[in-house]
Amino acid sequence: MPNSLTKKAGLTAVSNLLGQSVQIFVGFVVTPIVIRGLGAELYGALQMIEQAVQYLARSDLRPAGTLRVFLSVRQNSNDYHEKQRLIGASLLLCLFMWPLLLTVGLFLAWSAPSFIKVSSEHALAVQITIGIAVLRVGLDKLLGLPGSILGGVNLEYKAMGLGAATLLISGVLSAIAITVGWGLVGVGVAAATGVLLNGGIRFFVARKNIPWLGVARPSGAELASFTKSSSWFFVSSIADALLNISDLLIVGIVLGPAPAGIYATTGAVLRMVVAPFSRILSSTSAGIGDLCGQKDWSRVVLIRQEMHIIAMVVMTIISAGVIGLNRSFLGIWVGSGFYSGDLVNIIMVFIAYARVLLRADVVLLDNLLIFKERSIAFLGCGIFTFLTGYLLTYMVGAVGMALSVLFGQIGLFWFCNKFIQKRIENFDIKLMPFKPRLVIIMIAILVISYIININFQFNNFISFFFVAIFFTCINTIMLWLFGLDASNRSHFMCRFKTLLAR
């Protein structure tokens, strides 16, 4: 069983890694095309649109996320009819929320000129793009259910490569849309096409690999229980939006779309690599859910510790590159004038650290079915981030927004640790379960990175990539040899061998 869970988690991680690698590649190639094609103002408007519709996407009681967790903790159950009733409950909630979602979406499109203040000739394009994005979100709610089912039964890796292909197609379509002059509307259509392809593929994969797949009518009590849990997911999701997808919207409303575009571009590299890495960490979700269902707390605590150590090591490698090389990279990638400054850049790095460490704890909280406390903590920290972000952005600009996000993430990380400790009472759940030597090496690497940023600038991709690869290799070796102790290295090597074993 342990090796089986490790193997499945590893395969899911590989599947996610493949998809996210393609996403990074597409982002690297397509993003500069989009930025140069749209300009700072419209690119900022595009980012504001995406954040605005993300609020809408989270207003449906989150049945897909609830379904994934409920199936995850029932992996060892042979009551397939119960699982079909859970799918039925999820589908009923989706259909119930659809009309409300579309109505609010239409209002959002109509009112767009009041908060996305682009020049008058672009106002209609912004409204149409929001309309397309709303339809995309609505379709994703229904077409996303098969993906949640695959994830819940630990078979997400069965779609390996197919998701990556849809990302590639969507990226190519976005580039074509910009090239032929379709602008914002073309990018919106390309994204919607990607959702259709992705959902359709996962439906056929789920149908092929899950023999019991089907929909059954839930009882009233089952629907009520599912809706109650889903409601807490909804609160938590809205709070997550306040925490994680409000910054560009606030910067855009307070300072204008062009500063929002610059702020977005400064954090583009972190977004391209941190979100995929977080998804890879989330690959353990179904396995952790299985262990939580069995109440195997010792292994749960061990896996949490492993996830935090991996997060620190990987994030230090990523962060060193961002602190040392982001200014040079953006100048080569999209041109001058798209960098918000060293202070914003460094704060964004620490936000990324907090988000990735928090991701590991959120996966555990979900599988412990700690919905109420998690939702309240998320909502409190989210409101704090939103309000202080608005105030500090007015006072000190983009730096203020970045600081409020960082404080909100740190507060939530502390709350999550306390909730886990309360549920798993007989184990010491450390806030940061790694040794001081790792922190010391991390700080040394980041300081060296900042010295490089101050003293060196690179003006072409050849010299940039040579330095980036060399710097990454050196940092990886330092972290492996000096940041991790012998027991950590031995343990991770055993995990790796298990993944490679047939």
C-alpha cells in the first residue's frame, strides 16, 4: 500500500509536471506576444478581467472541489452507488447555480467600464471579453467534474499528456489571435476553446478508467450534507480569491490598468512556475485523503514534513533566479518599462514562499474535512488583505499591495498549522518542520542573488540562459549537500527509487 500510494502520487505529479511544463513553455513564448500585441494598458485590462471572473468562478458553492475530497476519503469503499450519488449531488449544485452565475456575469460585463478604465475605443472589447470569460467559467463548472472525479479516485495521471496538449493548443490559438489582430476578444475565445478541449478529454478518460462512473439521484439528506460542506468550500474559496487574486484588480482600480500590467509582468515568472509547482504538491491530495480515511496520522505528519522540505528547496532555487535575474529577464523578454522595482520583486518572492508552504497545509486540511475553521480563517485573512491592500496601494502604490498579500499569507499559514495540530492531537505539528541549516543556506543563496541583481545585467538570451543554468545548478548542489541532512537525502532517494520501480 505505501508504495502504491507513492507510485500513484508520483505518476500524478509527473502528469501535472508535464502539463505545467507545457504551460510554462507556452507562457514563455505566448506572454510576450500578448503583451507586445496588447500593450501595457490592455494587458493590464486582461489581467483585471481574469481576476474579476475568478470571483465569479468561485461563487458556485464549489461542488467540484467538494466532490474531489469526498471521493478521496472514500477510495477504499466499495459502495459505488454512494459515490454515484455524490456525483449526482455535485451535478445538481452545478445546474442550480448556472443561471445565477450567468446573470451575475452579464452584470459584470455591463459594468466593466466603471472599474476597468481603458480608453473609450477599447471599452466594448473589454465587455465582450468578459462575456466570453463568463461563458468559459460556466462551461468549466460542468466539464470540470470528470477531472475532479479522476483526482478524487487517484487516477488523474491517466490523462497524462492530454491536458498538456490542450494547453499547447490554447496557447497557439492565443498567439494566432494576437497576430491576426483579434486582440482581447481573440485571447478570450482561445481560452474558452482550451476549456472545451480539456473538459471533453477528461470525460472520456474518466469513462474509460472508472468502471462505476455514473450519476445517481442523492437523497435529500445526502444533498443537504453535501451542500453544507460545499458551502464552507464556497466561503473558503471566496476568501482565497480575496487573498490571492485581488492584487492586480486593486492595483488596476487604484492606479490604472497600465500599472496593473507592469505589476502583473513583474510577477509573471513567479506565477508561471509557482502555480504549477503548487499543483504538483497537490498531487499528493488523494493519497493523503486515503491515509486520513484510515487515520494513519504518523504517515500523514511525515508526508507533510516532506512536502514542506521539498517546497523550501524548490522555492529557494526558483526565488534565487527571480531575485537575481528577473529584471534582466523582463528587459529581454518584453522590453523595458515592465519591472515594478526590486522591493516589489523581493516581496513577491516571499509571497510565493508562503503560498507554496500554505498549499501543503491546505491539502491536509481539506482531507481532514476541516471545512468550517479553514473557511473562517481564510475569510478573515482575505478581508484583511483586501482592505489593507486597498489602503496601502493608495498610500504607497504597488509595494503596499504586495505587503498586504504577504501579511495575509503569513497569518493564514499560522492559523492552518493550529487547526492541523488541534485535529491530530497526539503529534507535534511544527510550524516549519525543517532544520535551521536549510534556512541558513536559503538566506545565503538569496543574499548572493540580490548581489548579482545589483551588480550584473544581461542584455541577450544567450548570456542570460548560460548564467541562469549555471546559477541554478550551483544552488541545487548547495541545497542538496548542505541544506539537507543525510537522513533527508537518503529518504528522498528512496522515494525516487520507488517512483522508478515497475
